[in-house]
Amino acid sequence: MALGDRGRAGSPPEMDLPAETAGIAARAEAIRQAAALPGAEPRLLLDAALTEVEAALAALRAAAGRDRPGSGPGPDPRPAARALRAVFQQAPIPLLVLGRDGVIRRANLAAAELIGAGPGYPTGKHVTALIDPPDRPAVQSGLAAACRSDAGSDLCCGLLAGHGIVRADLAFQLIQVRGEDDQILAAVTGIADRSPAGGTARSSDARASAARSGPAGDAGGGMAVQARRLDLMLAVGRLLLDNLESTAAVLVQRLARLLADHLAAWVLVDLPGPDGLRRACVAGPDSEDSVALGERAMEVGPVPGSVPAQVAESGDPVLLADAEDVGLLGLTGDETPLLLALRGTCVLSAPVPADDGAGLGALTLVRAAGAGRLGLTDLAVTEEIARQLGQALVLQRAARRRHAVVTELQDSVLPRQLPAVPGVQSAAAHLAPTRGIAVSGDFYDVYPMRDGWGLAIGDVCGRDRGTAAVTAAARHTIRVLAHRSADPASVLRGANDLLLAQAFDATFVTATTARLTWRDERLRVVLASAGHPGPVLVGSDGRVRPVVGGGVPLGVFAPSDLEIVRHRVELAPGDLLFFCTDGVTDARGAGPASFGDQLADRLAALAGLPPGELVAGLRQSLLEFCGDELIDSASMLVIQAAEPPA
């Protein structure tokens, strides 16, 4: 028999309230004990429990009637009221006392156990906050019907239990007590549990599982739960470190996918942009409709007044274990609340900090009822993940700025295009280090001189902005001095004097300069080296002959102690000279050998190719040799004698 089918018992003219309440308490305890016995008949016990509830209501009316003015002296009703409250709390069926507006005023222990929280947790919430979103309109209608009639109302709906949704028979009954506001008694009169996977389970097992979850859905703190949270934090740390050099969009997408898989929730990431907060990424469960729902969530965005927008504005996290306002995430294009579209009942949002003035973002989790509530521990974990995400994004922005500086400085020391030299073909290539972002110390240049053309290639010791300043100074100094002197050795000595005068901190420069002139249909190359690897001569017939380099680096010794190595080489049409920095010769592969040990053989295999193709082939060989891992920057410069100019 449902609660709404039962009439309201009247009050006996002369009721012994203490004796009546004591009897109710004793019978309720007996019902509770019987419910725990194997083979107990739930329907019979339920009917008995409802009978005792009716008796308690009658006692309440009697107590209220005797307390009216003019009703005469009577026994003190306070002990009876306390006893009735005890009966309410110990009743074996879940009971909720609501106001006519549907706000929960009181919940007994059985109700708290069913929803997986303490007795005080539901108080102050609207009853629909504990109902599966699709069933909330029906519950609202049932509540309104109970307010209009003494007969009450009954319905079956999805109830948000501690670890999922249970199908429950819910009965509403209006309670009218003279001198007090009307109240609604909501009783769960039957349960057919449904697990998150869609199967059924015994209600007693589900309630026990919910009780272990604690307030707001924290799963107790067991070792298995703690291990899963630790695994998640380690996975997040690895992901952020591995993606620091990727784009912000890739980093955020991968993090959202990881959280969606680990936390069984929709993940919304909102970040500050030029025009305010914007939705950067949405990730959800692996299901057929996940892509379409994700697109709808991206279209909604963090609208003003939504939870993500409030969190980003205030910097304070928000946890709504049972969300009452279905519009708290905004509306989709067809005016459907996004929270309903995602089937969400639990919302957690944490601020994503940024310490560079870019503003705050928000990391928001939305969990459906079947996956259980997010709790305070989940909030703490999400706050830490949001903090780490903010730090990673700041580091990414700093890395992009450093990369822009590196690119700008690199452009100042490496010409984008080599000038055309009469009777000479040339090509060059530069490979930056693959480990981290470092300012390269390599430079090369080709420039006109008073009588012919000149070239320079060099390397500066160091990888910071000071190194870039020395690199730019060395390159431009050599170019200026080469206009004044036709002797490459004199050019290097002048560069050494300038570097010593500037007193750069613990920095030295290795360099090779050359002067190119045509004589007797041969390209004459006068070389000067200051601690730099010598070039390699590759004949048109494929023969390879290294040219010895050496000397003393610039910026270390006084002019009297500076040693410059000189050479003179003549190139017939088709011959070429290959110049490089030590990033090429010192590159290491899997074995103990360096690339310099194989350089002559590699060049011989590429002999006969034009300079551009030779440089491209050697570049590919270098990357294959070192497995695409370059510790130092590597630069190459090739000149080839063509036909003598007229």
C-alpha cells in the first residue's frame, strides 16, 4: 500500500502522549530489527512502517492540539516530540520532510544512507537535486499534486544514490499540523537498483556502497582509491612535461582526454583569450554521441554567469555535488541547458592560474549521475591539476617568447639567402639543437670585398643571449674589416682585438675566413683559421682532401700570442669546398664514433652534385647518424667553382 493511499488518522480524545510515543518507538525498533533478518518480507514491513508513521502524525496533531491556548493544562509535549524525532530518524525506510516549495528540511538516517551522505547533507537542497535530470519535471508535478490534495501522489523516478542511479518508488504526502507551516513527507517506498553499467543490484548492497563513499561522494580514502589518484597525478605530470614544447592546444586536448578517461567525467577547459574567456577544449566519455555533444559544448562556451566564468573571475573553486540549477553551464543553440545535454548532475570547477597577467581560466568537470558524485578529494586533486596546467601554459608562453628571440637573433647572424658570387655556386644550411631552445653561436656569411669576394664561418662558445651578442658582433666585425683589408688573417686579428676590448664574459670564438678571386681560370681561395675546423676539398673527380685548420680561438689571447693558420687552395671548375662548424664534426650517434670520422666518405658519396643537393644530402645523413638528436647547433657552407666570369 502506498503512502498516498492511506487516510490520515485522527487524534483520540484523550491520548497518553508519553505512552503512545514510547509504543511507537518500540514498534519501530522491532520493525528495524525484523528488516535485518534473512527472508524478511519488504512489503509487509513497509506497510507496518507506514502505519507507525501515521501514528506518529496523529501524536503530533494531539500534541499540537493540547498546546493551543485555552486547551487547558496537559502533559509536557517536549519529551513526546523528542521521541517522535527519534522514531523519524530510525525509521527503516528513507524519509524526507519538505517544505511546500520542495526544499528539504530534514532527512532520516535511511535516506542519508541511500544517497551516500550524512543526514545533514540534503538539508536546504531542493528535492529535485537528488533526482535524475530527465525525471525532475515529473517529480515537480508530483510534488505540486501532493500540495493540492490530502491523498498525496506516487511516482517512479531515478534517485541519485551514492554510486549511481537507483529506480525508486517515491510517495509524497501533505502534513498539516495546526499552528505550523504545511510540510510534505517524501517516502521511498520501493527500490529497484540499477548499477552505472545498466544492470540491477540489490538495494542493500547499493546503500552499503553509498554509505562507504562518505559526504559528497569521496570514496573513503582506501588504498586502491589513493593509488588511483596518485597514478592520475603522475600521469598528469608526465603529460605536461612531455608536451611543454608542443602547442597550447595540443597540451590542453591531451590533458582533457586523460582526465575524462580517469575521472569518468566531461572535461571543459576555458582559457583567457584576446576577447575574454574562451572554450579551448571539451573531452567526454568514449561513446557514439560523445563527438556531437562535445561540439555542442564547444559552441556554448563559458558564457557570463556560468560556473566556469564565475570561477575564472573570482579565482575560487566550485563543487556542486548535486547541481540544482540546470542552466549553470549555459544553453545550447536549441535552448537546451548544457548540463542536461551532458546528462550531468555533479559539477566541479577549479581556476587555472596564470602569473603573467594573462588572466584566469577554468578547468571544469561534469559527471553524470550514473558515475557517482565528485567529492572534496576530487576537488583538491582537480585544483592541483589546474595549477599545474596554468604553470605549464606560462612556461609554454615563455618558451615561445624565447624562441622568437632566438629566431630574431639567429636571423641577424645567418643570412636568409646567400648573395650571388660571379663564377661561384654556393649553398648553406643550419640545424638548431633538438634538445631545448638554445641560442646558437654559429654564424656564416658571404660578402663583397675590394678585389673579389669573401666568406666567413664561425662558432661562439655559449648558448645564452650574451652568446648571441658575441655572435652578431663577430660576424659583423669580420664583414666590416674585410672591406678594409684583403688579408683574411688581418681580418681575424682585428676581430680578436675588438673581442678583447669588449671583455665578453668567458666567451671565445672560432672562425675561418677566406678571400675568393679568379686567376688563370681557377678560383683562388686564401684561407685563415682561428681555432676552427678546416674545410674539405671535394674534386670534380670525386677525390676528397681535408684542409688542415687550427690556430687559436679569438677573444682569448693578446695580439702578440694569437696564432692564425693560413692556407691557399685553387679550385678548378666543378671542385668545391665544404665548410662546417664543430656541431657537424662532433655529432654523436649510437656508437663511439663521431660524424667527423665519416665526413670524408659521406662527401665522396655525394661528389658531383650541385651545392644545394650536396648540402641537403649531408644534412639528411647527419640527422640519420645521430638519430635526430642534435646536442649542438650545426652549420654547413659550400662553394663550388663554376665557369670563370668574363
